Amino acid sequence: MLQGYGSAKIIWRVSTKAKRCILRISAKEQAILVTLPKEFPYTQALAFVHKQAQWITIRLEKLVQTPHFAIGSHIPIQDKYYTICHALHRKGGAWLENDCLFVSGDPSFLARRVEDFLKQHATKILTQEMHCVAQAVGLRPTRLDIRDTSSRWGSCSSSGRIMLSWRLIMAPFFVRHYLIAHELSHLQHMNHSAQFWKMVDTFTPHRQQAENWLQHFGPILHAAR
């Protein structure tokens, strides 16, 4: 069920597993998602949303800062901002040159080519950074996959397979370092126990700084397109 909230929409979802109202901002859908327990009174749910008005406003304002893959936009890549520039008559797809991310060809395909470039660049850089951290701590994943997920930044399977979001290439180094250390720690602890967090803190000094950054700016990266 949809309902407007200012310029944003509210998507109401009922879950048999939910025990309380859960509110989050979906960068991908540019909407406020509210999950309700079954048979939860609608008036109480609406009052809950209104009570969180300030929280909602702050996070919706952050979405305005979302990088857009368009000519003239500025996007962060490996701790540096680049301007997206169109090179109509040049070949090569997309490439970094000085302070620009040049994109060739038909401008109607520009956004897709920027995303393709970022995915390829992320695969290269995140693989290198994963290797460096893994070598330093003496742990080796069986495989690294670079994917696009709607909310998660990374994961680690029981088989030792690690996944990282390609969007991390737009995050600062300390965020990438923390998330890599986080997933590598799951190779030893498939949980979030005290021992797990102790290992994370041993692998990286950036935990608190990175978590704060992701809380405030993570939705912006999920919405970038």
C-alpha cells in the first residue's frame, strides 16, 4: 500500500514475522518502507511514522546528495571526485583521465557505461585490497564476488566465499578496509559474537569511523545510478 509523505512515498508492508513496526529508507525505491506486524492498527502505525518525522527528513535530504551518472555530475571513485564528461567521437567506453571520467558513444547509454566502468574498476581495486588485507592477517577467502545488492555491503558464506558491493568503489578507503576486515573475520567466526568483533578490531582500526560513515552516507551510494 502506497501513501505520500511530502515528496516521498510510503510503502506499507505487513509481515507475519514482524513483532514491531520497522522503518527504513529505501534508496533504490526512493521511498519510506514501513513493515508492520499482522493486524497492527493502521492509526498506530501512522502515528509511529509521524513521530519519526525528523529522522525521516534528515535521511531524505541525504538522498538529494545522491551521485547521478549524468554529464557534468561529480562522483567519488577511490577517495577522489571525478566529473563525468562525454566524449562523443572518441572510443574506449569509459576511462579516467585527470579529473574526469570520460564516457564515449551515444549519450543515451552514458549511465549504463558509467555503471559498467565502476563495476569493472571495483572488481580490480577491491580484489587488490582484499588480497592485501587477507595476506596481512593470514586468511584467504575461497572466492571474491563483486555484486550489486539493495542493502548489504558484503557477506561471507560458510564455504569461504566473500561478496562485496561494487558501490564500495565510491566509498572512502577506511570504509572499504573495514568491510573487507569484517567479511574476512567471518571466515573464523560465522556470527557476530564478542570474539568476532575482537578479531575485526584486530584487523582494522577503522570500525567505528566506517560504521558511522555508512550509517550517514551508505543510502546515498545505494541510490547512485
